[in-house]
Amino acid sequence: MHLLARFDTRDYPSWKIEFDKDTENRSQAGLTLLQLWRDADTPSAAVALFKANDRDRAQAWLDRETGFGQAVTADFLQVA
């Protein structure tokens, strides 16, 4: 399963520093970052593709992320 998440940040450079510091928490949530992009039209937004090994733990991580006051939209995806 994969997780596609969009982070609407206020300040991408500051957000990226904190995102990089969160690697261990994501790993404990069963998430492996596969790719990170910046939105070409909204440079403060980032889109991340993760491999998700445990949906419940990944959802708990997402719930914590949305608690930090920045909008996160996410979809769990399966290969068709």
C-alpha cells in the first residue's frame, strides 16, 4: 500500500527541516519515503509518496501531522 500526502506549508524551507527531523517517527509508523516533490504552482506546498506497511500506524502519524496546524490531505493507494 502507498500513501500520497500533500502538505500545505506556510514556509517550505522551515517545514522541510522539521520533516527531515521526523524520519524516525515516520519509520516507526511503517512509512518509507519514496519521493518528495514541491508543487510547481504553489512552492510552499509539498507532495510526498510513501510506502505504507501498516495503515493504522500510518493514519496515526497523519493524525499527529494535522495537529500541528498545517493542512495535510492524504490518500491511501493500492496498485491496480
